[in-house]
Amino acid sequence: MIRHPQTGPQHTRFYRLVAFFTKLQLQYLHHDPRNRKIFSILHLIFSGVTALTTITIMAYLTKLMLLFPPLGPSAFILFHTPLSESASPRHLIMSHTLAVFCGLGALALTQICFPDFREAASAAMNWPSVIAIALSMGSISIAMVGLKCVHPPAAATALIAAMGYLEGPVQAGGVIVAVLFLVLEAIFFNRLLGGLPYPLWRFDPRVQKTHRFLTGSPETASSRWEALKEKTFHRR
């Protein structure tokens, strides 16, 4: 019996190479529930460290304020629960951008009301600075909830701006540029390398059905308290 050589795209070296790297993607590795936690931790460490290191190098080379404290919690959310609503590019970009404007707006308003006011970044804490911080926190909370773009680390961005750590439009713009760059890195690590359905803009609630672990939802369809409530209801 004569055996003909196997032909077709699935038998080429390129196809086998792609299939090999596909098995290393986070989406493929998450099929086994036993390994989900360890591979998620490894993805978080590798992606988060690489992303923040890249931004740090850019900040050093450009001498711009591209690295600021809330960027760390944002990176944690983007790479620990990449398919959660808070990790979507829409929430990240809108919340931090609004935070910059809310913080600077609160600082400017306080300076108008108190002409002798000096922000806390260059002077000791005083009552006008407390007012500026309170206004920034209140305004960013209303903005994020009202526009449905809740991303908790952005509240810290508003406080930084209200305390006077953003000197001029260049530093304020640097914060927004850093957030945009973090989003691009999240798309690269989560969508391209990880093979996950990470959104390009808006959160897709349908991913909760197939990727509950990566959305920050419980593994089961209902939480322990929901199960207890259902059990109590059926008893009645």
C-alpha cells in the first residue's frame, strides 16, 4: 500500500508553530480549572512588571511625568481581572481623564476662593487644601458613577491633581499619555499574547459566561449568599 505524503495547511511547519504558541495563551491554559490561579498569577507578574517597566523607561528618557502611583493599581486590575468591566479601555481612559480635570478644577476653584492658598504639594496641609481634596473626590465620584466608567484607582489621580502635584498642562497631559500607553499594553498582553477577548473599547457582559474567573466573578454561577438565599426560599 502506497502512503501519500500528508498535505494541507495543518501539516505545515508554520501551522504547527502557531498551534504550539496557541497552547501557551492564557485563554487555552484557563481551560483546566486546576491551573487557572497559577497561570493568572504568572500572567499578572509578567505583564504588569513589563508594562510598568516600559512606562518607567519612557518617563526616564522623555523626562515627563508618565509614572504616577495610581498607575500601579490600574495595571493590577488590567492584568489580574482583564475581562472585568473596570479593566475595559473605556473605563480606564475616561476615569483617569476625568480625574485629572476634576482634580485640577477643584484646585483652581479653591485658589480662586482663597487667593493666599498654597497647594499641599509645596506647603503644609491647610484648610483650603482639605477643601480642594474633598471637592476633587466628590466630583470624580459623581463623574465616574454618572458616566458609568467606574475605575477606583482614578480617584487617587484626582487627589494627586488636587494636591498640586501636576504642574502645568505638560504633566497633566503626561498622565493621560501614560494611561493610553497602558491600554495599548493591555491590548497587546491580554488580547494578542493572551488570546483573551479583551475589548478594544467597551466591556462585553457576555464574557462572564465563559471567563468568570478573569472578570472577577465567583467560579460558580451564584455566590454562597445567593445559594443560601435560594435554599431558604425553597424551604418556605
